[in-house]
Amino acid sequence: MNIQLLHINECPNWEETGTLLRNALNAVGKSAVAIETVLLKTPEEAAEYAFAGSPTILIDGEDPFPNGGTTTDLACRVYNTGARLAGSPTEAQITQVLREHL
């Protein structure tokens, strides 16, 4: 399992998302899986990934939270948590998508 966390430097949510992602990996018994954090600095770098705004989680190169496409805009991302819009998915949402990829 290859996990990447794509982010921009100005994003206030990427570190919290990384923590939630680590907790979710631990919850599904994948604590040994590394999280590769990728800092995107240019639109050209963003174009190299399935980037949908910061933070974007990729599991084996795919976004488990598709929201209508990718972007080269170096901007923040909003997630629908079911209860509200937030700067990251919930730990429960991340845990669920990880279980689906096992």
C-alpha cells in the first residue's frame, strides 16, 4: 500500500490530516505503512499527481475522496464530513476508505 499526502505550504490542514491518516492506518493494522508527504510548490508539480487541493490523500495513486476532478491550482481543499464542510476528512472516513483498499 502506497500512501501519499499532497499539500501546499500555506495549507493549515495538512498536518492534522497526516495525524488522522496515521491514526486510521494504526486502526486498520497498517501501522508499518509509511506516509509520504509531498509538498507541491508549483502548478507543474501539482499536475504530476491526482491533486484536488491541499491536503489530498492518495492511496496507490488514487484519491479515495473524489470531488469532481483534479487541479493545478495551489489551493486548499474542502471535504464533506457528512455533518459539515471541513479542511480534512474525519478519521472515521479515512479508516473506512483504508478498509476498502485492504
